[in-house]
Amino acid sequence: MAAAGSGGSRADNGYGGQQARRRKGPGALATGYLPSRCPVSPPWLVIAVGLVRAYLAKGSYHSLYYSIEKPLKFFQTGALLEEYLLIAKYLPGIVPSSVVLTAFQVMSRVFLTWAVTHSVKEVQTEDSVLLFVVAWTITEIIRYSFYTFSLLNHLPYLIKWARYTLFIVLYPMGVSGELLTIYAALPFVRQSGLYSISLPNKYNFSFDYYTFLILVMISYIPIFPQLYFHMLHQRRKVLSHTEEHKKSE
Amino acid sequence: FVSSQVEILDWETKKQLCFLDKVEPSATIREIRLMFHKLYPRWYPARQSIKLDPKGKSLRDEEILQHLPVGTTATLYFKDLGPQIGWTTVFLIEYTGPLFIYFLFYFRITFVYGLDERFTSSPHPVVNLACICHSFHYIKRLIETVFVHRFSRGTMPLRNIVKNCLYYWGFAAWLAYYINHPLYTPPSYGKKQINFAVIMFLLCEAGNFSIHVALSDLRRNGSKTRKIPYPTKNPFTWLFFFVSCPNYTYEVGTWISFTIMTQCVPVGLFTLLCFIQMTIWAKDKHCTYLREFKDYPSHRMPIIPFLL
């Protein structure tokens, strides 16, 4: 997901060939922006292509993280601004989406990308990283296609079905990858004292990143089921509505 | 003798909950609430929201039936606000907590810092000073709650108390933990920093108290209507020239001084959150003043002179 604020091309990105973002002005942003990104969302497609290429080249999937590291970080961080703009300003009414839930999702992804995977070098070769990257990639490609087609008022049932069905497998897959990655990072954090500060110090403050990570893992317990059941509920609502609509035709 | 009739419907289902006939047109909403309470004992007046429109604002107790835009048969809507708790009660519970929680850490009660450190005391005078200031602040708040504040609304929903207490008590514990910790480090600029902070603290507490008294005096005769607050002879109230809610301004000042005094990040974070919350409240109050009074002083800002 590319940063909405960045306008044209990005010189620091080796993956050229992305379409320039046409921005006609705030009012037309929604209609101008999404279609210009092409239905299958170049940034995530880039990551998907990168993954496949690296796998074919190396024959194994252990160090795939490195091949998609830069775009992943860039797009995830840009996602913050983009999600805010899309969900809070331009898409309400067109696509029903909870601001809080989406914000949460983006926050957790940025956290995983920067505060865990990037910060703790030793986990970058873990399989669990691949697990959540693949889950995110597929989810986002489908989701952006869904938004794009919705805006163009021509949503193929397949995309809608995919968005509201594949999550059943992809959510748990992504969450498992995330949790396993955090768990794998724990011993290294403990050993290196990463992002931790202990007493005494002149600011009279202490923070233990290790404990914080454990609390984050625990927080998945109340939060993940809520998100999951929310999506299931949405699924029932959206797909049954389509069924009725079809029947009435 | 013309009497009115009042029917009260549920705001959601529109089912008729009661029909009161022979109601005096000069009856107040308060009296209607009491009549409704007689029929439905579990819905005491404080938890009744009586409105003209199902989605509208709740009518105040003082409103008189015949002054409302209704015919001889008034249709009112009822909404249950849930269990209520008095503001005074809430404040008393909210403020007593931090007072005693801080003492648990100051006196290093057994399990707080481990068995070895129990009941020891800190070698730094600033730690004792901080305890005095923190306690003074909350005792002052308790006194104001009982003797000074006049609340326009009597109650708030019961669930608020859990939220509020978690916030106040939680933060009190967090900052008390660091200030009274055996490994506490006193402020970098020593006595100068501490003395400055104490003076600022006392000034802000005095200011905050002066404003509370001034606001309370506006409602001396028991009325619940709002009046524009103006500066009085007390110099601390002269802040009213510049801001709508100087009590919040002084409160933030108190916490800034406490942060400087203790040089402790959790205190700083608490101060920041207080500032954000009070700015929201101040802006709200300021907008209400502007809406209600055409002659409201236009150069006043909500909480910080000239800025915010």
C-alpha cells in the first residue's frame, strides 16, 4: 500500500514501473486514486512477485524476508496515512468499514514490521515471517481490488466472495505468523535488552520490552476473536444480501 | 380549571408506559419524574431521561409543562439512563483512592518494592516533599468536592466510575511507584529546580482554589443557570480576563510543577494526558459559553491565554 501523500515516483524504490498516482484534488481523490493503482494493487503485487521470484531463484523459502524487506516496510508505513485517508475520509458510505478495527489492523502490522521483524534481526529467517507476509499480501490484494471495483460500481461477485470468505483462513494464518514471530523474538529481546530502560536513571522511568511483547501477545486473545467474528458477521450480512438481490432479479 | 394530561412513551418502542391525567399545567418536569417514579419504582428520577423528541435532549427538572410546545395532552418520551451515581460520591471515591495508594508506596508497604525494602524511607528530601504535595492536592480536591463545588447535574452513569477510578488510581500507583522507588534519582538541577517547582505548585493550587470558589459563588443562591464568570478582587481570578476555564489552566500548571519537582517521566505522561483531557473540556465549555451568551468576551481563549 503506497503512501497517498507521496504523489509521483519514488526514487529509492528499485521496483520501478508502478503507475504514477493521478491526483485531481480532494473531492475526486477517491475516484481518481484507486483505479489509477490498477485493480490488483501494484505495491502488494510487487511484494507477491518478489516472493515468487526469490523462491524460484533460491529454491527454498527461508530467506524470503530479505527479498521483500524494503517494499514491505515502505508500504506498511505508508499504509498508515493511506488507511486513514481512505477509511476516514473518502470511503465511508461506499464501503462499510470500521475505522477502529482497520486502524487496529494497520497499527498491528506496522508494529510487526518495524518493532519486531526489523528490530530483531534473528527472527528474519523464521518461517513465521513468511506466514504472515503471505497472508497479508493475499488479503490486501483482494481488499484493494474490492475497493477499486466498488468505486467503479462494477464489483464481480468473485471479488466480493473472496474478500468475505478467504479471510476465514487468512486471518488465523496471519495471526499465527505474527504470534510465532513475536514469540521467536522474545529470547533475543531478553538477551539484548532491546528498547528497554531500567532504573536508576535521571528520568525515573523503566520499560521492559520483553514484558511488553508478552502483553501484546496476550492482547490478541480478546481482540482477535472480536475482529474475526465481526468479519463473519459482515460476511453473513453481505453475502446473504447479494443472494436476495440475485433472487429478485 | 384546566388540567393537562401527560402520556409517556418508551423512546424506542413507542409503547405507552403511563398516562397521567389531572396534571397541573404549571407542573415541572421534576414533579412529572416523581409521578413516573411512583408508577415504576425502579426507575428513580435521576435515571429518567424525559424528552419531547425520541432522539432529542433530556428535559431539565425546572422546565414547566405549559411552557413546552405541547397541547393539553403532552406526549413525552422516556429513556432509561441506567444506574446512576451522584457526582459528589464519584469524586469522593476517585480522589480518596490516589491519596491512599500513594501512601502505600511512600511507606513502602511490604510487597511493593520487595521484602528487603519494606518500611524503609528515602534519603532524598524531595521524595517527602512530593508526598506532601501529592497528598495536599488530593485533600484539597476532597474538601472542594464536599464544601465548594455546586454541580449542575446531580448524577452520572454508574459505569463511569469504573473507568474514572481505573484512570486516577492506576496513574497514582504508577507515578507513586517511581517517585518512592529505592533507586529514585532526584532532579538534575537540585534545590533550585525543586524550590522553583514548589513555588509554582503553591501558586497554581491557590489559583485553582480561587477559581473554584469564584465559580461556586456564581451559583450561591442555589440556581442552576449558567452565568458568565468575571475576574474578582482576588488576583488569581484575573486569569478570567484571558481564558474561559482558568481552573483547568491552573490544574495543568500544578501537574507541570509536580513533574519538574520529581523529574519523573510517568508524572510527565500523566500531565500530558491531563492537559489533553482538560483542553477538550475547556473547549467544550468555551463553546457552550459562546452559544449561550451573546455578550461573551470575545478575546477569551478556552484554556491557554492567546493560544488554545
